[in-house]
Amino acid sequence: MSPRDRVWLFDLDDTLHNASHRAFRELNASMTAYIETHLGLTTEEAVALRHRYWTRYGATLTGLQRHHGVKPAHFLHETHLLPGLEAHLHGHAHDLAALRRLPGRKFLMTNAPRRYAERVLAAVGLGGVFEGLVCVEDMACFGQSRPKPDARMFRIVLARLGLRPAQCVLVEDTLVHQKTAHGLGMATVWMQRWLRRAGAARLHRRPAYVSRRVGSLAALARSPHF
């Protein structure tokens, strides 16, 4: 397939910006505080529950909605207020240039809420790059939150956009999301830019479900072929 015919689905955190530097730390603290307050748990219990649901479902919210009746809109609003977030986000002109050079259609696909995604994109100078945003509010099936890596959600979202899996490339830092995408027939790109800086283990190994590994958006734009 020609790169011009591809549809690129970009993750946000640790794919388009360095969320591990600060944003993730603040988000984790905010989610833990929410669980403490609304479920009446200790800090240690809240941390353990948040981690368990993230590991099992791909998002803390999914577990809280399924098992505790938490309302998604309330959770997302309360946990993503993050005052002063923009002051700690930094964009790079070469990232914007690379995305503009990359042929094909581009969408953002993130497990984060829309308002947070819009704030981050604006702060790092990528606000006008994407044809559309697919955020966690858009990832629901039968009234239940179904974020990445839920296969049914992927199918529903692609059908809504009028896309076939074979057209799409998922660009992600999270391997489990790529595994599901590959199983549905999508190509996958493992973004290792900030994973390398964090010293993540086994980055030299490419799982069979990963089509390519890249260390930057510029590297992807230089060689968009598979």
C-alpha cells in the first residue's frame, strides 16, 4: 500500500510528548486521590486498585465503572484538571514538520479525555495536525468504557470512521495495544523515543506483532514504507 493511502492512528502520551516526565506522575496522584475519596480506601489500597484495573483493562476508569459504578464524566473531569499542566509541556518544531511531511490521513487515538488531549496538543504545537481526535469518551460499547486495547472498540471506531484495518497504522508506545491492533489486521509502529530515555528493558527486541520500531517522528516521516 502506498503511504499516501495509509491512515495513521497516533497515541498521545509518551508517543507525541514526554508524559513520563511529569504528566503521568500528576495523573496517577490525581486518580489515587479520587479513589481514596470516593471509594473510602487508604492511599496504599487506592494505588493497588488503580494499578490492578489499569493492568486488567488498559484504563483505571474501566474497572471503576464496571465494579464501583463510577460515572466516567465525573472521573475524567476531576482527575484531569491538572492546573499548570501546560507549563511543563514542551513542543519541538521538528515533530510538527515530521507529521506534516508524513503522507496519508492522521488521527489521534488516545485513552485520555478530549479536553486533556486538546490541552496537550495545543501546548506542544500539534493542535492543527490531526483530521480528528478519538478520545476515551468515544470508546464505549453498550454504555461501558472500552479503551485501548479493547478489540471490539477498535472495530466500532474504525467502522464509524469508514476505515478498514488494513488501511491503518497504529503508532504507540504501549505494546499490548499494538498486539490487539495487529490481530485485527493493522500495521503497528512501536515509538521508543521516551521509552529509551526512561531506560525501559528489552527495547532491542521487536515482538512479531510490531511492524516497525522508531525512535522519533522524524524517523517515521523519513521512511513511511513497510
